[in-house]
Amino acid sequence: MSVSRLKQIRREKGIKVAIMRSIRYLVSQAIWTIRRSYTLSISDSKISFDGLNREARLRNKSRFKREKKNIQSVLSRVSEDDVVFDIGANTGLYTCFLAPHARKVVAFEPMGENVTQLQRNVNRNGLENVEIISVALSDRCGTTNFARPETEMPGYGRASLGSGDGSDTTVETRRGDQLVKDNAMNVPNVVKIDVEGAEPLVIDGMCETLQNENCRVLNCEIHLGESGGPSIHDFGSSFDELKNKIKSLGFDITDENRESNVVQITAEK
């Protein structure tokens, strides 16, 4: 419960109610902390997640409910010999479900609190084939502003490149193509991108990798920003331009699902 919310309750309901609400909140937080882990399932895949606290748990469960169909779609296209890039890994929802079915998952996540929680979830499930890289993939190597929420709670879904309503920090950026070359990494067979509007930058920075014949599946969450939040328009692109860019890299769009201001695209070769 935020301080501003507590002040609002005090103004509207009085100090006694505010105190009682605070006590209930603290007790519930303690209970959720004790009941630390929880399990999410897709078919026969069961993954254990670190609960941290009530807000983080509810946020991840809500995201799972919203994206379960897309996780299943990506899973159905992954084989045991595949290398998967999870770009915008957050706290590991996709990474943890994909890793047991792939040879390796490389998870890219620049937000420190998310990286800590991502590592906990990877460790909890004994996923030794996951590599976590704490950088933001973009169209250039260097540093940039990273807009993050005022809360430092892991799992927040609107942290993004550029300035925002929260507080800005500085993160390292790398071009995907350069990262693959410098680290002698295998070209990914499957790429998942969810970077809150910066999708055009990520794709521009890894065109050579995506064009490689071994890279056969691209799953991209495209943010249109029509109901607030960051979008591809903030980075000089449009929905049609981004689709055409993906097609120019040798992909065919095989699935397209829109929900509110987000479009999930699956492209294959």
C-alpha cells in the first residue's frame, strides 16, 4: 500500500480506518512472504516461481493469464536442439517455460530488480541451460535512458527505453548482431521480443541474425500505445512498417492476435 493511498484513506475514512487497513496490509504481506513459491502450469509443464510478495505474485499470475496462449504458441515451435532468445525477459515467465524444451535460452533483461527475480526463478527450477544478459538490445551499442516505474517492484511491465512517467536510469545497450559476433554465440532458432515499444530498435539491431536461415521463428509483441504507455510510434515506426520490415528479413506472418493496444505476431520461415 503506497503512502499516497494511505493518506487518501485517512482523509476519507479517518485515522482509525487507515491504521486498521495498514495492519491488514502488513499481515497479508507477511503471509505472502511465508508462502513464497507458487506453481504455474501449461499442459504437462509445471514451473515454480518465487513469490517475493503479494503484488509481485499477482502481477506475474495476471501476466500469465493474459499471455498463456502466446506462451503455448511459442512452445509449440521450440524443439530440444533450439537456441532461444528471450528479449525483454522480465522475471522469466517465458524463459522458465521454454528452457526445459530447448537446448539453451538466452534471456535479455536490463532492469536490475527483474534480473534478480529472473535469476531466482531460473535457480528455483534448476534450469542450467539459461544464460542471463543484463543489457537492453537496441540499434546501437552504448548507453541510454531507461524509463522505469517509481516502484522498484520486480515484474512491472511498462519499463522501457526512453523517458517516461517514472524515474529514469541508465542502462547498457547492445546491437544483437554485434553481441552474437563478439561472444561467438549461436544464431537463435527462435526469437521472442517484448520490449514495450522499442521493438523497431531491437529488430534494426539484429537484422543480420534474423536473416540467417537458422533463425526460423520470430514472436514479437508490438505495442501500439493507443491506450497509454510506450509504443512503436515513440521510436519512429508504425504497425505496417514493422510488419514489412519483418517480412523483408525472410519471414512470413503466420499468426496475428490483437488485444487492446498490443498485437502478438508470429513470423516463420
